[in-house]
Amino acid sequence: MPNIKKFNGTGNPTSHVRHVINTLKPMGLNNELIAQLFQRTLTGSALDWFLTLEFVHYHTWPEIANAFIKQYA
């Protein structure tokens, strides 16, 4: 896992998602793997939010990313 600054619930969530994508996509990771690794880029309240997601409603990386951005925008 590359060193990606962790998002703690403050700051720009869109920038964080873009940073995650721009770091992981060139490594050949697909959306499914990015979705699985995303929680490793979170800390504090942002990680708490992610761990309480009901994954029945969020099946894809775009759905998770959009929910994340809406939560912290």
C-alpha cells in the first residue's frame, strides 16, 4: 500500500478521493480493489463512518466515493 495521507473527516473529501484514485490507478488497481483499500486511507471519524456503511446499499467504488463526498462536503 503506498503512503497516502489519511483523511480524518476534515478537509476536502473530493481531493482525497482524487488523490486515492490518482495514486492507485497507475498501479493497475481496478475499482473493486480501490474500494477495498479505501478504508486504509481513513482515520478518526471518517474511518468510523466507513465502518458503519451498509454495504447492501453501496456495491461499487463510485457509489462508495459519492457517499463519502456527500458525507464530508
